[in-house]
Amino acid sequence: MEQRSIQAEAQERIFVGIPAAPGIAIGPAYLFNKREVVVEARRISEAEVAAELERFEQAVQRAERDLDKISSVAREKLGEESASVFEAQRLMLRDASVYDRIRDYIQTHRCNADYAVAHVLDEHIRRLEASNNAYLRERVADLIDVKERLIRHLRREKLLSAVDPEHIIVAENLTAADVVLFSRRGILGCATDHGGPTSHVSIMARALGVPAVVSLHGLSDSVQTGDLIILDGIQGRVVVNPRPETLALYRTRQERYRRLLQDQQHLIPLPAETLDGHCFVLRANLELIEELDLLKKFGAEGIGLFRTEVLFLMRGPLNVSEDYQLHVYRQIVERVKPNPTTFRLLDLGGDKMLPIAHREHNPFLGWRGLRVLLDRPELLLPQLRALLRASAYGPIRILVPMVTALDEYRRFQEVLEDVKAELRARGEPFDEAVPVGIMVEVPSVALMADLFAEEVDFFSIGTNDLTQYTLAVDRGNDLVAPLYEALHPAVLRLVKHTIDAGHRHGIPVSLCGELAGDPQATPILAGMGLDEFSAAPPYLPEVKRVIRAMQFREAQELAEQALQCRTASEVTALVNAWLQEHGCGLLQYMQADEPTAGNGRAEASSLQES
């Protein structure tokens, strides 16, 4: 994403990035500027080589102790899965491509260990930075952390300077370890120049409840420690040196958001039921096992989307065996039952890549979702076996990602039947009637929903990609991001077409895109007849509030009017008036006035892929 900063007046600047963890923070900035490690080569004699190798070994051992401590903190605060991030860094220290190469370099070139560490790891870092693979680029931060940790231990330097509490961290980049340690010191939030939604920093920030915005290129060059800043982790903005009116607006917004979270508590145990008795199901989108406590906290009726690819992105595909997957899936199923857990199969491609990925000029129109799984049985088969085995411990649903054609889905069904036959032969218990559904996220599937509905058990509409493909808008491209309009009538018509097709064939239809958690869309989706809303847990209470404030017939009338609109702005005006009339509009954070920048308006960042 290219960065844009908008000059409002002499002082105020608004930076637009990617929202990584929700929340609003207002406070002084702390510019965390890791001093660049400068290393010079120093020749050593043959007699000094053994001592230099020992110095390197001692630094490795100290780095291992460091990471053990950080891993322990992460395990205590977040659980086993998050601790694995730091255990992976610890394993890097002894990896042959790192440890052995550094030792060889010291011996062959007779140089100091500092230089050998920098030389070997910089080679790795350059290769990753040059990669077209988003996953590999986001792993650069881990390798940099390992390099700097080793060099500072070789020099016996302190690794992390003290950070004052009640500050917002601004940095060019952070590591997951930084976020864990900062969270213990009471920071308000994190803002970084680089990073993506699948980076370990983003994942850790969400799990720790630390508001964060990433991909704010140039922010760290525009901020000094002590500058007052506003961090909006919901819309992905940072305001530097805000004007009094901007500050007042965001303090109001922050207080409104706080009150919303507080007021939502009475809604949690109540059903998502309209005033005239029409019920909807509210489920959660999750990606970490540590998030399971959020189900009860926000009143979710099970999991409508569990993103299994995060398990692979965090550990690497070689470290995710069938038995390990079963261990994770079983924990989830047993904690969620009697409600169901919907596991989306490994969804790779686009902006979610593993090192196995091919180099593509246009990954969003390339090797994605089910295409990857059918081409890579070494990924698909163990996951299917693990999921079916987990079904013996509680209700699950299997969700197939990025389906584009009926024959493609039929190939998958053949694979699934083969796996079931294999498990029967092994005597493994599993639920023979596990429901299997598909993601409806490309227009071809939405338009042929009648035919798909004859062969699947449920639909889950992914409006993030459906909007992108319908409107030909790359959500990560700043030049066209304002054209990404999830309430565009063309998108709404495809959603309605899919819901109607599902109902004609007696299958439930859910929606798991960002739109499901947007209260502005709730009455339209409800009026269309959507059965299930699946969203990030914190957004569910507001969706429920809107549902409980309306009559179903009123929502149906609104949906009919929305489908007749010609533009997204017409739909937005229509639903805003409706929400205001029903006393819902003022209660929603996303309905607040946007901060202005001079005579212009700051442009919102694009929504992130579900």
C-alpha cells in the first residue's frame, strides 16, 4: 500500500494505513528507534578463531535465554500458539543455514563473530525482502530481531530501552517480541511504518488487545517523542499533532466507543431477535485459539469462520502435522460445543502466502484457495483427516475457500470421500454427516448459486472478495481504494441472489465478510433474509442491538429499497436515515463524523480480507 499523508494545517497530519488491532488511543508518542547496528569486519589470527567461536556460542546461549523468557511471557498472557512465534525464532539460532554458516564464515574468513552474524543474516534478509511473497517479506522482522539480538549479546549491550507507560509506540518496524514486552509496560497502542495484517506484530497486538495500525510509511520520520497523536485502530488512521477540533472529535469518539463496549454488556445474553420475533444467528470469525474466550464475552453462538491458515502462517507448513492440527482443532471443538465450529480449509493466495507459493504478477486472480489445495494434496489431505477426526469430539462444519466452478468443487468432494474411506479403514471415529459448505466470493458462484445449492450443505458469503471482484477494485491499491463500496447495489444484488438460491434448496446462508460486522449493513442483510452473521466478536453486540431495535418486515422493506438504488451513496443515505429513525445511528462508532483535513476529507483505508 502506498502511503499518503494529508496536510491539514501547519501542524496536523493524518496518515492512513492498515488497521491491525481495534481500539482508539490518544496520547504522547514514543519514537522507538532501534539504533542501527553498525558492524565492521576485523581480522583475527588463527589462534583467536577458537575464542571467537566460543564468544559466538555464548551469545547464542544468551539469546536463547532471552527468547525463552519472552516465550514464557507470551504463553502466560496469550497461550501456547502465540508462544510458538518466539520458539520459532529460538530455533533459527541453531538452524544449520544460520548457526553452521556463521561458524564456517568465522573460520574461513578469520573474522570477528559480529561481522559473520551480520553478513550471513543480511544475505537471508535481502532474499526475503526481494521476494514477491507477502508471507516471506513479513518474516523479515523475525530475522532482523534474531540478528540484532545476537550482535547486541556479542557486544553485551542492553536489547530494549525503557519505554514510558501511557505512550503510543511509533516505529519503523517492531517485532512480535517488542509488542509482548511493551504490553507489560502499559503502552496505549502501536503504529508502524511497515507490516501487514498477517504479520506477527499484528497478530500479537490483536491477541493482547493493544490498538495498532501498520503500513504507515513515513510516519516515524514525521513524529518526535512527546508529540500528541491519535491512533484509530478501527479505521487505520494516525493523526499527528491534532487540531483542537480534531482532538475533541476523537475524544468524543473514544468515549462513545468506550460507552458502546460498556452498554453492550446487557445485550450479551439476549437473543438476536427482531421486535416481531424473527431470529438470526450471530457467530464469530476467529483465527487464534487464544480468542476462544471472546465467544462468551461477546455472545457468539459458535464460530462461523475459523481461519486455519493462520496456524500455518505462524508455524510454517513443515511444523503443522496432521496430529498437531488434530490437537488444535480438538481443543477448539470441545470448548465451543454444543455450538458448531466452522473451519475454513487452508485459504492461501492473494495476500496470504506460504513459501511454497509461485511468483505471480496478479496473485488475486491466480493460484488461490481451492486451486492451491487441489494442486497440493500434501496440504489438503492431512487437514481433512485432522478435521474429520476432530468431528468425533463435537460439531464442526467444513468450509471450502475460493470456489470458482462446479467441477472444481466436485473434485474436492471426491477427495473428501477418499479421506473418509481411509479413516473408516483405519477405524478412526468421525461424524459421517459433517456439513460441507463453500465460500461465495466470486461472481461466477453467486450467479450459479442455484446449481451449487444442490450439492453443498451451506453457503458462506465472503463479501470482501466478492466486492473486490464485482467492482474490479484492488482493496490494497490506494489509487482505487475509495471505489471499494461493499454497499454497492451490484454487490447487494449478488448477495440477495445467493440467499434466495440457498433458501429455495433448504440450506442456510451466512455472511462472514467485514460487512457482517457493520451495523450500517445489518438491517439490509437481515431484510434480505440472511440466516447467520459471522464477524469479529467485538462487533456482534452492535449487530444485535440493531436487530433488536427493528421489525423484520421493516427490514424487508428497506432491503427492497436498497436493491433498487443505483449507487452506493444512495444506499448509504437510505440506511443512515433508517438507522437514525430507529434510534441506532448515533450509537455506532462507524457513523461518527470523519476528521477533516483542511477543505478535504481524510480517505478511509480499505477493509481487510476476511
